[in-house]
Amino acid sequence: MAKFGQGDKRWIVEERPDGTNVHNWHWVEKDCLEWSKKTLSHLLEDIVIMSGEGNLWIRTTKVEKVDGEAYVNIRKGKIIPGYEMSVRVLWEGEAKDAQGGTLAKVTGRVELPYIADENAGEGEDPDINITVTDNGPVGVRLREAFLSKGKPIIFKRVRQYVDLMASGGPAKEELQSKTPPKSTKVALPVDNHSSLKPAVREGFKTITLTERFNCRAGDIYDILMDDHRWKGFSQSNANISREVGGSFSLFDGAISGVNQELQQGKLIVQKWRFNNWIDGHYSTVYMTFEEPDIGVTIVKLTQTDVPVEDRYGNATVVENTERGWKELIFHNIRAVFGYGM
């Protein structure tokens, strides 16, 4: 190639820093291992596998290991993912008797020895090995329950990772930002205030509520975390753990989840779902309790990742969830316990 300033100007390309790979069109490789570790941890940790069915409670706890390699190549605008990894996930289970007493608590591992891009195109699920530390009758029963109920959930979460890598993984936004526009036409401006709208995960919504009660913050916290008081104002069965990592079941099992963070009279954070949502999907509920004056409590609730539709395609999930908090929970607490506005 002739240098700038020499030869016929019609055929000269000026030297510039990005001149060899304009818009990453020719070849870009991005390491995705750290991103993969974070993404797989998000997808595979704190999954509730069973929450009381057959008096069994099972959930994953932590992604202990992600080894291997993961990268994305972009060549001429085409995304080419590559990855070969082994993943280890820890889980815990508990079996109770008919009276609610604990029979045994066990821990175990989920081993995914080979997650690779070569299997993604064929739609193959990876090999999986589920082990338990207690090979007694209860431990074996919990492991078999995990195999039956949990394996499909684990595979579904792995497929979500595969889909994310296929769309570019952490390089997706970079690719989109550097891809040249397909058209040079100038569109007329439209005043729809779209630039003011916050980014929302497609297919999911966030609910925010603020409620005022004439009582102490600890009173409302205790009502929301107590089985018997839930039964009192909701007229339905409830089973609520008051421990971090403990599970809960509300409204005769229609709602279930796991406590993520608890601070007496101050904070409740929970993984939370209706049983008619798609399998394995949980929203996150954040409730803070503020007491600006003695005897006055402000409850602020934020619930993220609420699906727009349930598993049957009904598009009333967000509306029903928000109405349930207002009418079936907060309104009934005031009605039963006299904590008026």
C-alpha cells in the first residue's frame, strides 16, 4: 500500500490508529472467562429446587469452581464463541418429618465436567454428576429428588449461558456500539421522550411500593416473618423460616422462595416466585423498614425481575403481583392488626 502523500490520491488510504481494523470488522477476540464465571454464578447459585414437596427442601448454594477457557471471536461482523469449561456447584438439602422436625441435613455437589461450544450447535446438554456427602437413606432420597427435579433446571440455566455466548457475551455491547449504521438516511426527530426511559430487561418489570403503618418497624417485620400471623391476616397456610438461607411458602404454597438477607426491623431480601411462573425463575424482593417517628413505619418495597407473562402466557402477572401486595398483604395487615394509615 502506498503511503499517505505518495502516488495517485484516488487510491491512497490515510494511516490512522484504527485503519487496520475499522469497526472491528476484520478480527477481534475477547476473553470471556471472568465474565463466564460471574454469569454462571448468577445463573446457578441460590436456585430453589424443592420447597417442601414431600417434606424436602433443596437449593443450590454456591458455584465453587469454573475452570477452562471462554472467548468470543468477531470476524467480519460474525460472532464466533468458543469455550471449554468444567463447573462445580454446591447444594444443600433438608428432610423433615410430618410434624416439621428435621430428619437430616445434607450437602452435595453438582459437577458439570465439560461445557463446550462444540455441543451447543447440536443442542446437547452437558454431562452432569450429582453427589451427596451423606449416603444414608435420607441423603440418597435427597440426591434422587435433586436428579429428578433439579437436573432439568440446571440444564435450562446452562442453556441460558450458551445463548448469551452465542449472542456475543460481554462483547455484544462493544460489537453493537462499533458496528457502522446500515443506512445513511436521516430520520426526522420524534418527541417521544425515549431517551428518558430507563433500560428495562425485556419481558420483566419492577414493582415499587411505599406503605405507611402506625406501629413500630419491628411489629411489621415480625408479622411478615411469622407463620401464625401470616395465617391470621391472609386466612391461608404459610411456612416461613426466619433464617438467612431458609425457605418460605405463602398462600397455601402459591408463593415460595428463600431468604437472602434479614435485619430485624430493618430489611428483608428474598428470592420470590409464584408457582405458575416459568420453572426456575425467581424475582427479588427488597423491603426496607424506616421509622421516621416513634410509632410510624414506612415500608418501601422493590420487586425486580417480575415476568410479564406466566408459564401459560397470561400477561397479568405484574398487575396481579402488585395488587396482591397492596390488597392481600398490606391492606389485610391493617385490617386485622389495626395499623392504620
